[in-house]
Amino acid sequence: MKSKQIWRKARVISMAEPAADVRMLTFAVDGLQSAFDPGSHTNIKVMINGAPAIRTYTVIPSAPGTLSIAVKLHPNSRGGSAAIWRMQPGDETEMTEPENRFELSWRASHYLLIAGGIGVTPIYGMAEALAARGQSLRMVYGAKNRSLMAFAEPLQALLGDRLQCFSQDEGQHLDLEAEFSALPPDAEAYICGPLGLLEAARDIWRRSGRPMSRLRYEVFGDNGRFAEQEFEVEVAGYGRSITVRADQTMLDALTDAGVPMIFDCRRGECGLCAVSIVSATGEVDHRDVFFSQGERKENPRICACVSRLCGGTLVVDTGYRREQAA
Ligand code: FES
């Protein structure tokens, strides 16, 4: 189950748009500890289709006593980004104390920071922290075009020629092979972006012979091949079908229905929520970074927190047995 979280009352105090499709909200948070590590995230309570839900976002640098998040409005979102975009100054909610699963090691001689699109949110804080401590670093930042590069201006002011931006619309592409081969042996790379970028980076890094522990990554939520659709889940030993709405994760639908689930990150990274697939009548849309490409292709298990079925019915075995639950 989820580790204990400390929830704090929070109120929106300002709103900005650091890129054409990104809304930044800053919250005054009651009793917030003044400092948190770069790469940390917070959970926030939102209402989606009239029902309470929890969404997780990276926190970006902000003044003491406040938390800022920057959220891209996803046309295919399950409702989380739209709920954040509806918030206005004065609105109240609750947020958790930031936690960090994407930490800087502070042990490398040089850091390569790689951001793809809205994946800049944890990387922004890392760049600020590394620069403040005088660490050797380079940041590369790619997006479809420059209007979609949130925080490019403050990053440029902070890093100067240590930042290189790549705009796909201008025919510029990030060359991961070249970036990795230019690194000293004990360098580390931190990457946040879409699943395809992360998988390419992992593949090239592995082939380069560098220790995988020196490539650290975080994925963001919009990694589906298909738009969200409602589907049915049947759990072995449970005895009835559970509907997973388009605006809901399978993990939420299962826990709401009383199926005991183990989970932690809710971001497709830790693998704790993975359940065995018995059968599927639709296409499985794997959106995690926990399984390898080969494992996803063979389809033995699915991460319930992010992955879904593209319509139809999924039969899973969570280990649940009614007689054990009674
Ligand atoms: S809870 Fe971590 S992968 Fe699902």
C-alpha cells in the first residue's frame, strides 16, 4: 500500500502560462516545510467529473511556503490536467508534502540533463540546484517548437551556453549517441520526457557500456498509443466485472471496488501495481517504464496505475481470492 503521506491545505495564489499549452499554478500551503529536493513531486486533490481524485505532479522551484506545478493540457487526459486548468486564484484544495523518487546523486563529476517537452519540470529544478552548487552540467531540451518550451527563458538566463534547445519544427533533433559519447566516464544523465525518448536513451546508454545506475529517468503521463476508452476488468476470484471509466485508472477502479492492490509511485515506474494478464479482448496499451519492451510485447503483466485496455475486457489475476478476503 502507499506510504503515509502528509496532506496540507493549499490555496491557489497565482497563475501563469510559461508555454502555449502549459499552466503554472502556485499554491500557498499551510505548514509546508521550507525546502524540498529538485525532482520532488506532490499529490493534489482534484474533482474529475464530480468525483474526488488524486493526481501527481512534479514541483518546480518556488518561494518558501509555496508549491508550484506546471501542467500541460492534454487533449487525451483522464481529466487531471483539465481539472488543474480549471483552478483559479483563491481556489482551495489539499496537497502532500513533496516526496522525491528522482533524486540527484551529487556524486558525479558532470551531469547531463535531458528534457523532452513538459518533462522539463523536474529538470528545471535540477538545473537550478546544480548551477547553484557550481557543478559541471549541460542541459539539452527538445520540443515540437519553441512556443512549447516552458521555462526556456529562465533556463537560458541561468545556464547560458550550457543549455541547448532543439525545435523539431526547425529541423533540429537531439542526438543522444553524440551526447552520451561526449560524457566523461563517471558522468550521470537525468532524463524526463515521453516514453519513446526514455526507451531510446536507455537503449543507447546500455549499448555504450555505461553503468545503468548512472542513467536516471522519469516518465510523464501522456504515453498512451490510444485515447482513453472505457473498458471492463474481470479479476480472477472476484466474481464480477469492474468498469474502468475513461477518466479513471485501472488501479483506482480496482481499489474503489474493494480489490486489495499494492502500489506506490502511480506513475508506471516502480512495478508494484503490476498484475498478471489472463486474457484481453482489446489491445493492451502499456504506458509504464517498468517493463522492458520485450516484456510489454509478450504481455504477461500490466501496470494498473497507468496502462489500460483499448476497449473490450481484460481478465487479470491480482492474487485476490474471495475466501482470503472474507
Ligand atoms: S504504482 Fe508504481 S508502477 Fe504502478
